[in-house]
Amino acid sequence: MRISKQGRGGKTVTVIDGFTRHADDLENLASDLKRSCGSGGTVRGMSIEIQGDARERLRIKLSGLGFAVKG
């Protein structure tokens, strides 16, 4: 998990990568994460981008879903 502002006009995005699931599973996970943060986001390749700095909320949510979170 990391924060990125590169190529986004100075806006902050939380990037979560390192997933080994299928694209359909990532779409469902991204939808769940966006809902829990109350913000937008997208799936790009094998990573999920959530608008804003939502690291703490995402860390708690992902840990609750059984994912190991680094960063």
C-alpha cells in the first residue's frame, strides 16, 4: 500500500497492489473498499487505486478480510 500523486494533477491516490486474484475478484474487492471509504477509485491492472489518503481505513478493512498489509 502506498500513496501516489504522480500524473494525477497533484491529487492523492492510495494504491494497493500485490494481489494475485482474478480481475473479477479485484473489481468486487475494489467496490467494497470504495464503499467502506466513501470515495471513488478504480482497478488498474493488478492494483486498486482509491481516491485520497485512506491508508488507515484500508489497512483495517483489508486486515479484517484476511489480507496481509505492508506499507
